[in-house]
Amino acid sequence: MSDEIKDYKIVIKEKIKDFPTQSGVYLMKDMGGKIIYVGKAKNLRSRVRSYFGDSQDITPKTQVLVKHIREVEYILTKTEVEAFLLEASLIKKHRPKYNIRLKDDKSYPYIRLSWSDDFPRLYLARKVKKDGGLYFGPYTSGQAVRETIRFLNLTFRIRDCTDAVMKSRKRPCMTYQIGRCTGPCVGLVSKEEYRDDIEGAKSFLKGQDKKVLKELKDKMNKASHDERFEVAGRYRDSIAAIKAILEKQSVINAKSEKDQDAIGYYGDERGCLIQSIHVRQGRVIGMRSHYIPMLDPHDAKEDPREWLLSFLNQYYEDNYIPEEVLLPLDIGLDLTKLMEAVLQERSDHEVRVRFATDEKGRALLDMANENAKSHFEKHVTKSEKKNEGLKEIQEKLGMKDLPLRIECFDISTFQGKETVASQVVFEDGVPAKEHYRRYKIKTVQGINDFESMKEVLTRRFQHQEYDEPQLIVVDGGKGQLGVALKVLEELQKDHIPIVGLAKARTLGDFKDQEIKSSEERFFLPGRQNPVVFKSNSEAYHILVGIRDEAHRFAITYHRKLREATTLESELDMIVGLGEKRKKDLLKKYPDLDAIRMAPVEEIAQIKGFNRVLAERILLQLNDSEEAEESVLELK
């Protein structure tokens, strides 16, 4: 250990002596003041002091962490539960390098039932909130949620229109006309009757399929008895559709009415994969895996309770919390009670956390562990393949370090007017979408690649909280590469390796300009000929993949800006709608569709507006005959 590190350890140890002995969260920072680790403690002084004890008693990972610590701060909390809650939010905010972090942090899709509404409807939701709604899930994909919502809307004739559209309707829509909705928007069904339909969907989502099927069969038989054969046929089709869906779901415990999550894991010195299985009303509705690199769960020095509690704390910050969580190991009575208190605080209902010893609980955990092992092997194989690709990039481009973080920048101009740029990041060879950035060029007029690239890279490297990349990729050949290199030299960042990607186009017959071939070329500064990668190599796929992703990301930004420009230009054509009124209108409604669907009275209530102007806006924007008639009917 260097003398400098020893000196810092001495200084920190002295500061720790003054730390309080109550609960709280501690934040460890490096020499640049960046937070590199966040932890919670029942006794701050004792917990932080443990990091700076005998190195033989701490894990290799912690030893590496301690070498980079230059400052430790703390935040006091009233209870240990509050410390747990605060730790999860700080990890999510600061993404510390040495914390266990859920890289796959895209929120799970849920079905939300707006139960507190007069006429509830079903939504896809990404977060569970305390908003009076009922949440069901999580599901395996957004597509699965959308398909389920469509099925339930069709089966139970639930409205699928937005609240804004429902308020503005004056006559039934096409969905009502074809018998897929009961028309609550125009008062064709009472709240009580509508609730009967929505109760069927609610029961189905709660797993009470026998009850739902019985009620549908009773309604079918009654309709048939009354000779309403078309209605009876709809109930018959609904029954068949429900049975088809139920056949696809695995039944774990038909008698169980509890919502459960089972947590399993598998790993070795390469990392650990944690598997969560979601059981709702005795049926497995989905599972998800979370890979944590460089964590050996079998390391004798690594306390498994540490990483398991950290995972649970982060995982259940935004996700649905079931009535029971089954753990793959015994964490002890005190930590079990603490975790239950944390989950109850977040969910407002009792939660049981336990290490399963019963037969059914063990069977569920065995399933979780078995899936964890299978997904671990697949992940590691894929990861090793990516690593081979990164090594090839390092070798072919003559780099000193392995390009674990690659950043690609793409400058894009639309019709010579609007210049934007995208920054796409790959970590370990895969997209790190939370680090993507879009830039609207502010200081450059017209087309000027050098100044645009200079502005983007300058703004990028002003953010010291982001790690420097081991490789920069620019979309373009030698010219664009030269521009980026000059910018890096001015920013004193020319130590970062850079490569330019361009397509080589060979034209055939000049008359029809047919492109005979198109392949990628990889240019390095100071080298005349491009570097060659085999088109089927992993290295090739990584570099071309990040360039294509940057291009796609820039194009979507352009589209978004063009839509905003189109919106403003259409509003500019409306007589009496000046700049101030236009801004006020856009504050309330994000796009043209939202304005078109808004009631006249609602627009008229905006400050500076009146009914005449509101009707003029809707008449101008609604070019369909039905939209025009709906406005005239309000006069």
C-alpha cells in the first residue's frame, strides 16, 4: 500500500471516531469527490470503522474499494428502516461503482386498474404507485400486458378510450357500435352495471378463474334461455378465450391465494445471477433474472446476507411487493424482521419474508435456483463472447486498455437547418441505455461538423460524474475522424482512443447508379488504410452495432423535433392565437391529438382564451367530418 493511501486511511480513521453511533447512510467518495459506494448501518461509527480494519478480515472487493476512498460522509436517519429506504434511492440516483446495482433496471410492466374512477379502465403501468389504482403483475413483457388488456377489454366490454376522449364524446364511438364497449362515455350504462363488468376483469386478474368462468356460463345460459343468441355467443367466445389463456399458465399451488415471489441464485467467481419467480394466486405469471458481475456468492469472506439484502432493497423500491417473499438462505431473525418492516413501509400491507423449509416453498425455490443456473450459463457464455470481441477490438486498434466503455457520437442535420447529436454508450459490449444522451446544437449556425462535434464533446466531458470511455466511435470516415481528433486535442482528451466508421460504396452502372457493394471501413488517426474486421466477428458486431444505435437515436430525436415544429406551424395558422396564447396552449396539451380531443369548455378556460377562440382552434385542427360536427354540436 502506498504512503498516500496510508495517509488517507489515517485521516479517515480519525474522522470516524467522531461519527455518531445511531442509524444512517454513509457515502464513500474518491479523490474527485464522486460517490463510489453507498451503505446503510444501524451503528454508523462501528460499520464504517469495519472497512478500515485488518485487511485479512475483509473481502478482496472491499479491499479494492478502500484503496479508492478519500472521504466518507453520512446522513442520519431516525430508524434502521429509514436507512434502508434512503440507501436504495441514493444507489439509484448516484449509481456508485462498487455497489451491487441492478443493471437491468427497466421497470417491470404491470396492469393498472383505475379502481377509484367512476368508470375504471385498464392501463399498462411501469411503476406501482399509491394512487387508488389496483396493480397486477409484474408481467414478462409490455407486449404480454397489452395483449392481456386487449383480451380483457374485449371479454368484459371495458372502455379503452382515454379519460380526455371519454369526457369529450357526445355520441358513442365505433367500439360501442361493434359491441365491444357498453358506452359509459355517453351514459348508456350505469356505474353499477359497468362495475359488474369490471369486477369480472378484476377477478380474472386476481386469479379467481373458476368464479369468472361460472359467472360467464350463468350469463351465457340466461342469454340463451332468453333467445338472445348473439349475446350468448359472445359469452361462449369469452369462456373459450379464458380457458385458452389459463392452459398456458403453470399452476404451482391451486389452493393458494397468496401472492408470492421466490428468489433463487447461482454463480461462481465470474459473477452471480439472481432469479425472481412471481406467483400470483398459485400461478406462475413470470420470472426475471438479474446478473451481478464479479460477485462470487460462495466466497467464504463474502457475507451472502449483504448482497441479498442489497438486491431486495433495490428490487422492491419500484416493483410490486407481494404478501410473501421466499429467500434462498436464512438471513436470521433480526434481518428478517427488518426486511419485513422495510417492505411493509413501502407497500402498506403485511409482508412475510422467510427462508422456505416447507415442501411447497422448497419446490418453488428449487425452481428459482434451477432457472438461475440455466440463465447464468447462458449469460456467461454470451458475456465471454462479448469479451472476446472487446479483446479483438483492443488488439486490432492497438489499444492499451480493454474497451469496457465505448461511446459513439453521431452528428445529424435535417435539411441544413436543425443539427442534433446523439451519444450512445456500450458497457461490456452491450447497450447501457441509461447513459444515452441527446444534444441539440446551440452554438452552431448551418452545417459545420467541426464546431458541432466540438460543442458535443465539450458538453460531454464537462460531466465529470461519468467515467471516461476507453474508446470513442464517430460515424464517418477520415474527415469526421479528423474533426473529432482535433476537438479531443483542444479538450486535452486526445489520450482516449478513437475510431471512425464509414461505408465503402462501389457503384455499378453510372446510368442507374446501382450500388453493387457496401461494407464497413474502420479508420484510425494517422493510418492511411482502414482496419479490417471480419463481418461475422463479435468485434465487428459491437462496433457497427453502436454506430447504428447512435444513428437510430439521432433520427428519433430529429423526428421528435420535426413533430414539435409541425405542431407550432399548424398553430401559427390560427387567427387570434399569438405567441403567448400558443405557449399556454402547449403547456396544457403536449401534442395535436391532445388538443383535438380536448372539450371546447376546457380550452376556453385557459387564461386569455374564450369559447370563440377555442371553437376556432378545434375547427382548424380537426379536419375530419366527425370532429367538425362534434364542435358544431356544442354551439
